[in-house]
Amino acid sequence: MKGKALDNIDLQIINVLRGNARLRIYDIAKLLGQPASTVHSRIKRMESGGAIRKWTIVPDWGMAGMGVKAYVLVYVNTGELKGMGKTQKDLGKSIRKIPNVLSVDMITGEADLIVEVRAGDIRELEEVLLGKLQSIKGIVKTKTILCLHEVG
């Protein structure tokens, strides 16, 4: 399936699964007006072809003791990275190893990377930013955007 576009039925299945990945094949089929065998075979095909990369959960971060969410814009010194024989992707992989980091994406614009961070409180967030993230070689500066409320 790599490189092969998903059709409308595949996209409908993915949208249903995004809402509730625990639904039974039969229930998805009923919602979409498709035979269960069709839904089952399409899910298996999308899994093996890489369109469905993993099955996961969405935790209640407050209950997990990580209710503070922030996005960090990371500005990179590419010259310093090149001098170390590293790329922005390498830097992103290093950042991703920090336990509080949920995701790292390369972006366009002024900043080079955006990092999603979770912490239990502002002090822990400060520790992640000042003690871990900003100490990584190749990072020039960071800008932190604190989330007030997650919508949806």
C-alpha cells in the first residue's frame, strides 16, 4: 500500500477508527453500510501497507500527573550541527528521547522544530526546558507556548 492512495471507503474506516479504535469490525461495517469482510480486509491491508501505522490510546494527562502542556519552538544552529556531523533530524531524535517530550516536528518559518512537551507542573516544565532541552548542542534558543485548554 506504500504509495497507493486510499480510497473513500478506506478514509471512512480511518475516520471511524480515529473516533473509537476499539469498535468491533461488525459495528464499523454497520456504520459505513459495508460488509464486515470488506472492512476487515481493508483494515488488514492498511495495516500491512503502512497506512495504519499503530494502534494507541489517548490518556487523560491530568490523571497521569502531566496536566501541563506546552509547545516549544526550537531554533537551530545548522552550522554547529554540521560541525558535529549531525542534521536537524538527528537533533530531533535526540530531543525525542527526553521523557517529557511527546513529539518533535520539523517546521517551516522562523523556528526549525516544534516540540510538544508534557509536565506535572510549571517547575517540572522549567526543568525540562532549562535542564534538558536547552542544554543540547546545536540549539540556539527556544520559545515556549503554554496551552491553557485543549479543545476537543
